[in-house]
Amino acid sequence: MARSRSFWGWGYEDKLPGDNARRALASRLAALTGTPPELAPLPSLDAVTMPEPRYTVPVELRSIGTTDKRERAIHTYGRGYRDLVRGFRGDYASAPDWIFHPTEEEHLLSLFRFCERESIALVPYGGGTSVVSGVEFAASGRFRGVACVDLSRMDKVLSVDEISRSAHIQAGATGSKIAEQLETYGLTLRHYPQSFELSTLGGWIATRAAGHYATLYTHIDDFVESVRMVTPAGVFETRRLPGSGAGPSPDRLVLGSEGAFGIITEAWLRVQPRPRWRASASVSFDRFEDAVDVVRILAQSGLNPVNCRLLDAGEAMLHQVDSEGNAVLLLAFESADHPIETSMERALSIATDLGGRCKEEPKYTTDVIHSIAPRPLHASMTSSRPPPPSSGSVRPPAHDVQEASVWKQAFFDAPYLQSALVLLGMVCDTFETACTWDRFPALHASVVAAANAAMQKVGGGGLLTCRFTHVYPDGPAPYYTFLTKGRPGEELEQWAAIKAAVSEAIVSTGGTITHHHAVGRVHRPWWEKERPALFEKVLVSAKNELDPAGILNPGCLLPIK
Amino acid sequence: MARSRSFWGWGYEDKLPGDNARRALASRLAALTGTPPELAPLPSLDAVTMPEPRYTVPVELRSIGTTDKRERAIHTYGRGYRDLVRGFRGDYASAPDWIFHPTEEEHLLSLFRFCERESIALVPYGGGTSVVSGVEFAASGRFRGVACVDLSRMDKVLSVDEISRSAHIQAGATGSKIAEQLETYGLTLRHYPQSFELSTLGGWIATRAAGHYATLYTHIDDFVESVRMVTPAGVFETRRLPGSGAGPSPDRLVLGSEGAFGIITEAWLRVQPRPRWRASASVSFDRFEDAVDVVRILAQSGLNPVNCRLLDAGEAMLHQVDSEGNAVLLLAFESADHPIETSMERALSIATDLGGRCKEEPKYTTDVIHSIAPRPLHASMTSSRPPPPSSGSVRPPAHDVQEASVWKQAFFDAPYLQSALVLLGMVCDTFETACTWDRFPALHASVVAAANAAMQKVGGGGLLTCRFTHVYPDGPAPYYTFLTKGRPGEELEQWAAIKAAVSEAIVSTGGTITHHHAVGRVHRPWWEKERPALFEKVLVSAKNELDPAGILNPGCLLPIK
């Protein structure tokens, strides 16, 4: 049975912390807020009002469309802080008029023609987990309504090429759906954004999502072998290629296009066998700065750890991996081909030589059941047809997300926690960037100062924590979490003041406005400071070619035409 | 003293094989051609005629411009097969009228305005090693002349950020110039295209050149941290970032733009310390097909060898690494951080388990002199200023290209050999592609059949060899060399027939028309079959934004406006 999505909060209703958990959270927050915040009742859909749909649809679209209130509420917003607050307040004035669930590309073509004819904005919707208002549009001006196109019924792994280790997948498949379907082949995409259970392949490609790997293959970009996007001007499909130097890469126009050019319907993705050898360790540091140096050297070592997450003391406490005020570096290696002890040993020797402390021995595991014997080779060369899914007897024990460590579970649960904090009236959000190593000290100092000053001003103080989610030879991707006390009714203004301050700090000290949360509508003012002005002109002319009527996701990434 | 460039052939005059070497080559060719081909005299510039320049230039451009005959001849063509033949024949009817050597961006702006005003085509020129007619334009239609812009005087490493391991480099710097300047820091770009001594950073970026690494970091794309391109519409400069997810990547519009959008003037590149540990080995196989399987498994292993070049029997013989009809796999690992024995051992165990034979033990070297002590870390965190270049005493012994193995030397000399073969009347060229592993057997069979049939038809038979230059988890990049006997005066038609046959075979069996030789003018017909039609429309509108008068490199990559 399908689990029920929360109409206003993150994810599934049954995973939102219940009354007791929220009460416990409230008393923990008392340390910050003086008195524990009050436990507000959960929002009720019955209390929500929304305008009647502003248009009717032709019969061929009616079979895939709905104006159901709950569906419209779910699809009104993404799940960023502003979205949670507005949802919690019952503000659904901008609900899309119709929600469409296409099952084939023909439906998209019909929708394009309908929306062009009727001046209706068309918002592509994957998992709806945008934190940058990527799926939200309040019709105005020349748009007399909004159509939300939810791709969730196009969610199949269409075929698997085991020779080239690639899978042909429909864009509406969530991380969970992809994992389930690939598991029968002993394969995995190894792409775990925090939104993994909800977000979709198409959404990942449209927003350049980052995932599992802390190094080397950080973004979905690195796994896309080819992509198919249906645009109002026709189909834009790239060739399956492992690499090419033929002109600018057409894939790269689609990656990050945020629904402004077309709707991604399919892609071939590079996949991998499940790792057989795994190693993990954690290293503590008295000082965050020392750990930063270590992470830089590791990032430049060519060891390419699969996890190289550095948590500052606040993060380490929040995620329950340290309670003594240390910064903690979480290290992991994995391989489907060979043992990785020497890599882990070298990484730990770098870390400990430079002041890190291992609390315990690194943990090594080898999956013996799962070993894949080399396939008969010549046979494999002459056929690209995948064999039938392997039988239950050799099926790997469970998929990787279920093997989550304490850290990983906390990681996937964090967005649920945010929804609970909103219910407690807290202003809390995350933001992230990337910058070169030489600029990190100044950027970090500037962000910390800006966030603390803004939280002081709007909330009388607050908490700010930092971790590195991904690291590169030339720089880290720092990820910040902030938390301050809301003033009832003023939370959005408080949030906006903090967001503006930290965004300004990031962009003025050489960072990117987003390493993996996309531009959407929220980040656009700062993206406009970061990108070459001529590049936006090029993207606008690309939009004019692909979406001449300008119906697609107006105001997302690019200004409204 | 600057060495003298050949006005018609590859590279430097003093490196072209001399009379004796060409005589020896001729007698080796007798095996193929029946009688040894005749030794033609070297082309003479005196015998060359070319039209007078069709325009005059204003005084501010005269100081950076020349109409010197030798300069015009050098800059008329790239150095592909057709270029060598036309140069050898003394066909310089399409020589550019003026050659400009800008030293600063202001010069480019003056050139843009001048060319726009006077309807002159402007062809950006780096090392002039294009094999796809990327730097050649015969003025006609609305263009009343051609200006060639040679970037070779903008060739400095401007600064080095040792913390982030990045270097800020002017686009006109050749591979050799970059290597020389980085060497003083103990750093290297590790990007060695075959044209390394001549080709430039700007050319590499404009054409998405591939280089040193057989896996992982195959193209210059992977090293570009930011780029600056001057266009007729203004400056297009991207931010230095280790990674970002903010909209489509602006760098990727410049990578592969082939001079159609603007002139690349500078870039920040990711650099590395010289490797300290190196390992190399070669593995022989009776059958090419077995070796292909091994290479696929290696490419999917996550071992990421720095060299993983597979030579078929013909290549192995040509490059003097085997004379017994074996396919040979050249394997290498390198690291500046840690020993790589375990990686090499695992790679060799994969190769030998599946039928490969090692003739000798793998060779391991460790550079003890060159060890870089970890830098004082907090000091390094707070300053991005590079220290002065290190003194002679810690200078590494020689740069990597000078440490070339037999294979590497043959690799860098191959283009000189081609010029010598042209002098002997042979039709000989290389072409390359990439495809997914599942498609390789059919693509290879199709290419072999097409090349052999075409050579039979136009030259009574010939030689075709294949190697893999780069490999990916999802497919190889095969590189072919062909050689057949020319009929005097008909060589270009013979070449065109073979080129068309193999290009058609590649594109119709799922390959890309080029993995790293660019599109230029030669590959455009097949690129147009490969790329999404809508993508070309997008690129054309990008060109309209960036180069509204359409003066830049007309007909290269995109059709003439």
C-alpha cells in the first residue's frame, strides 16, 4: 500500500515525529530558547481553503488530471523552510489549478499545446522536495493558471545494459524505486541525496543533485550517459556515450535546466555493482581548522574516499556522533572489485599525523555472499541484452540505505526533524556552497559572522553548525544548518533576513550560491551575481528556442519572459 | 632561440625526419606498396604563391599584425592530412590576409570592432594543430577577408594557488610552456595531448582536448576550474569553483566552443604535484577481443590506471612494443601521495586471470628527491599567495615528457612521421571515437570493414590499426590509424572517400564522431547526425548573443550564418 505523503511537511506522514518525540524535542530546545516552545497541533487539510481551479481541461487531459484538494495542497510548494511555514499556516492561495500525472510522452505534448493555447504556466514536478521554490508558481500577469506535471507515474527502469553497466530509467522514478529495480540485477546507482526516498531521477538531473560520494562522483552529472527531454519545440535526446569531445556537451544544457527548457523523461545512467568491500572510520579533532587541513590533504591525495564528511562540533553533537565538543571526520571507502584496507590506512595515517584521534579501529567488512563471478566474456561481448533478474537465492541481503549507520539514519531523518521544528515555531534551515580551499577560511568566517549577527538581530541568537558534504582537490562544499527562535507570524521575515545575510556572505567571498540545492526562485538574486551576465542571455535564448511561449516553470532559474 | 615551425608540415622543421630517415621509411613501405615510394623534395616557401592581402588595417592593429608570407603560410591550415597535402602542394590560395599576435585583451576588442565593421572573418589560432580544419577559412560571400588571431604571445602562468592546487594561465601557453612554468612549483597539469609541444591551453579548452590520463580525468574539461572568454558582446568569465550545482554549468558552454563564441584568454586549471610513485607494466594477448574484455573489467574496477592503452597487433608493431602479432595492454599507475603496488598487482591479476601474459615484472619507481613535506598548515590556510618558486636544489630532475618511454616518444613523434609519409605520397590519417561497451564489437567490425573496403577501392588495399586511448566504465575510446598508397594528384579524393566511409560507420553504429579531435569543419556532417537538432539551434542562438555579427570562425562547428 502506498504510504501517505504529508500535504504540508516533509515526506511521509507516518515518519513525522509524533507528539512524544516533539515534546522531547521541545524540552531539548529549552536550552536555546529559555522556555520550551509550545506544541502546536498538526495542520489539518480541512482547515485549508484554496481558490477554485481557474480553467477546465479538454477530455484527453482529464483522464490524467485531478483537482483533488489534497493533491493540490501537496503540489503547491516544495519542502524548504518557507514552504513548511506556509503549509503549516494553511496558506494555499497559490495552489496549482490542476495536477497532471502523465504516463507517456504524448501526454506531455498535449499539455504543452494546451498550456500554450490557454496561457497556463506548466510546472514540472518530480519528488517535490525542492528547497529553492523550484516547483512553486503563483499565476499572475499573462498566466491565467498553473498546471503541475507530476512525473511519478513514469518510474520504470526500462532496461539494463550489464556490459556497459548502464541503466535506462524513466525520470519519475524515485531513489527508492530505482534502488529496488536495480537490486534485482545486483546493481546500484549509488546516488543518495538526503531526499533519496522522495526525489526523482528527473529532478536530480534538472537540479544537478549531489549524492552519495563525497569525492570524485559528487553530482548526478557524473552518472548521466545520455538524457531525453521533451520540450515544446520537440524532443532533445542525446546519444549514449561514455565520453565525447564533439562540441559543447548537449547533456550539460539539460543538467541544471530546472524545468525551464523542457521535461526530462528518460536517461541512461551509469550504474555499479553493489560494493563488496567496505571500510569506515571516524577521526576526532580538537579544532575544526586542523580537520579542515586534513580533509584538504585527503581530497588532494587521490585516495578518493567515498565518505569524507567533516562535522564541526555542533554537527557532531546534533548527529550524535560526538558529545565532547570535537570535530569529527567520517571516512569510508568501498569497492566492488578489491580490498580497500591500504587506502583507509593511508587516509588514517594522514589524519592522525596531523592531530586526529581514532576512537576505535576502522571497521572493515567484506560481503562474501554477494561476490559476482566474472561473466563469460565473449558471450557478454556479443549481447547487450540483460539476463533476467537474478533469483532470490543470490539476492543481496538488503539495500544500502537500510544498512544505514547512526550517521546515515540521522542524515535521512533530518528533513523530518526540520518539519517538527517548524511545528515548534523555530526558524531553522540549511544552506550550502562550495569554494576553493584558499578562500574557505574567509568565506567561513564571513558566513559565521553574518549568520550569527542576523540570528542575534531577528531571534536573539541561535545555533549555527557546519559540515563538509563533498570535497574536491581544489575546495570543499560546506553545508550549514541554523536554528533560532521564531516570533509567531514573523517567521518568514526572520528567515528571509538570515538567508539574505548568509547568501550575501557566500557570494561576496567567492562561493557559489549553491553546490547542490539548485537556483530555483530563492537563489536567483545571488546566482545573478555569480554567473556571467552573458551566460544568462545565452540561457534565455536557449529558452526561446525550446519553449518559445515561455510556459515552462516561469521565474525558476530565469526571469519571467 | 625560438625553433622554426614548418610552414606546411607538423611542428618544428628540425624534427621532421631527414632524407635518410625518409629513405628508410620508403623501403619499409615497399612491403605495402610493392615498390618503395619516391622521395619527393621538401616543399619550398619560395615556390609558394598567395594572393595579396585584401584589406589594410588601422594603425593600432598594425603593431600586432603581419602580412609576412611565411607567417601567412604557417597559419593557413591546421595539420590534418588534408592540410599537409595542400601545404605540400603549395596551395595557399586561402591564406589569411593578416596574422595578429595580440598581447592583451584590448587588442581582441579592437580586432572584433575592426572585423565587424569591415566584414572580415576572425579565426582564433592556438597551436595550429587542428586536424579538423578548425583554423582554416577561405573568405567568400559576405566576408571580404580573413584575420588570423594567434594567441601565442599570451602564454604566461599568471599565478599559482598552491593551497587549492590551481594555476591561472593565459590561453596562448603551449603544453611545454605550461610545464616549464609549473615545474618551478613542483607542479604539473598532467595533460599531454599528442600535440603537447605545440597546442595551447585555449585550444585545448575550445576543442575539449584529451590528454594524459586514460581513465577518470580524460579531457581538459576535468581540469578547468574557471575560464575567461572575450566575445564580441563582452567578457564571459566564470567563477573559480571546485564544484557547483547552480544552473547549467557556464564552463561547459565554453568547453568545445571551437572559437565560434569568443576567444578564450585565461583559465584557472587544477594542477597537481609531480607523481612520486610510478608503476608500469605491459601485458600481451593472443587475441584483441580478450584484451578488450580485460580492459572493460579494468575500466569498471575503480582502480583507475593512469595509462590503460590497448594496442592491437598492428599498433604494437608500429610502436615497436611487440613484433610477434600480439595485442599489448600498456598499464601504468602513478601517485604523488602513496605507493601504488596494490593497484598494479590487482590490475595484473585481472589481466592474467583472463589470458594476458606479462613478459616482465612490472616496473616500480619512487622519486625520493621530490618528496613534498606537508606544508605548515595553518599558515597555508590563511594565505593564498604562492611562495616564490623553489630553488634549483629541490627542482625535480626533468619534466615528465623528457622521461618518455619508448611508447611515449613514439606517441609524440607520430605526427612528424605522418608528415614524412605525406612526402612519400601515402594517404594516412587517424580517426577516433567513443562508444558504450555493448556497441563496441559491432562498431569495430563496421569500421574495419568500411576502412578496408574504402582502402581497397581507392588505394588497392592498406593498413588499419586500432588502439584504445582512453577507457570509461561504460565504454572505450578507440583510435584508428590507416595507411594506403596515394595516386599522385588524387590523394585528397582518396582520403575523403576513406574518411566518409569510416565516419559513416562510426556514427551509424552508435559512436561519437570525435572523442577528442573536435568537430571543426571536417566532422560537421557527422556531428549533425549525432547531436540533437535542437541543440544546434540552441548553439546558433548562443552565437547570435555572443557574436551577433557572426565574424568568429565561420563554418567551424556551426553553419555559416
